[in-house]
Amino acid sequence: MPDDGYSLREVQRMLGVSRSVVEKLIAAGFVSPRGDRQDWRFTFQDIVMLRTAQALRVAGVSPLKIVRALDHLRKSWGHEGSLTGVRIAAVGDRVAVRDEANRQWDAETGQLLLDFDPKRALGNVASIEAPRAERAREEAVELFRQARAVEDDDLDAAEAAYRKALERAPDFTNASLNLGGILVDSERFDDAIAVYRDALHYQSNDPVLLFNIGVALEDSGRFREALRSYELCIEHASDFADAHFNAARIHEELGEPTKAIRHFNAYRLLQRNQ
């Protein structure tokens, strides 16, 4: 991570959401970035918390309950680098945590929850992994920071560091997204797609990963495959405006104007509502 933190643009890239969505999550109290509104700077922990909050909102949990639950988890496991291991879920209108022993805990109260099948959220919150796994996770976070710090100047070193981070924590989605971005920029599309699809094993149907697979397929000229990936993204996140826009362009390119208009209209509506 850069010494002064991540910019809003970098946060949007990692989360796959618009500026207005990030601003709403900040206004709801999920994170408090440093700096003024024109130059917010976010920590890695901020990104994890924002991703988690957005996932829970999509799952239908109220903002107040999300704030309370994440605040409780932050106080319990809030040291930097430890907020990326434990699965969280929306259980009705509550937030639950699943630990290594497959026990379910109410994130607000710490109460043990029994006999339910939670709808998993898109992100993770806290780590209560075994010490060896925890060390691997912390090493992965440090490698991620190193990669991010050199990405603008040395892509080979950044790629190597992202790959090492994923060796230590294969479910580290942000490392997969950044590594895939480097591979796409260097026109190694199949390699990028492989990285994104590996990440889907840990974040099944993650719309940001599906969107990025679509971009890599589109850039490599596989328009029908790209279109399917954008459609999958929209199935799991109907408000993903850029997926609608890209799907509209491909339908237009393929001579399917009716379908293109439908996606363009959805894109314009989402833009107006931001």
C-alpha cells in the first residue's frame, strides 16, 4: 500500500462500485478516510470493511445493523491485516460470523447461532484462523502492499509479489484483481482470465471478478464469451452499471440493437440514480 493510503479511484477499482456508492458507505459510518473529500485516503482495512458493508447491504441487512456488527468485529479483531479470513453472512436481518469450527456467531452480540443456512456475503471481515494461517495471511497482506507500491514503476516486480501473496492466501481477491489488471494491460488475456477464475473458487459469483473476466474476454476478441460474463455479473449485481454499458456495446457490435437498447437504458437509469 502506498504510504499515504489508497485513493478513491483505487478503492473504486478494487470494489467495482461507483463513487456515489463509496460515499454512501462512508456517510453511513463504515469507514472514516483521512483527508478532505477531494483527496480521501483509505487504508487496506477500510477497503475490506467497505467491501463487506456493500455485500451485506446487497444481502438486505439494514445499515444500522451493519455498522453495529462491523464495529463490534473491528474492536474484537481490529489489528491491521487480520480482517480478511473469516466468512460473514446475512442471516435474516442479522450479521453472522462463521469460524474455523463451523460455528455461527451473531456479530453484534457474540451469541452462538444454531441450525441455519446463511446467505454468504461477498467479502470477509475478521480473522480467527489458526496461527500458521494467520501468519500466511499477514505475509500476503505485506506482499500486496509491496506490489501496490511498485506497480507504477516495476510491473514485473509487482506481478511477482501479487503471485507470492496469492500463494500464501489464495482467497485474497484484491490481489487477484490487481494481478489480473496487470496481465490484461500487458495483453496476457488468458493468464488474467485464469487468475480471475481461480479467485471465483473462493468468492463464487463475485460480480467484480465476473466483470473483469468479461473485460479480458472482450479485449481478446471473444465477444460472445465476454457478453455471457457481463450477463452473469448483472445477474448477481443488477446495479453494476459498467456491466450494462459493456454488454450494450457488444450487443450493438453483434447487430442486436434491441438488446443493446435495453442495457443502455439500464445504464442511463443507474447513472441518473447515483
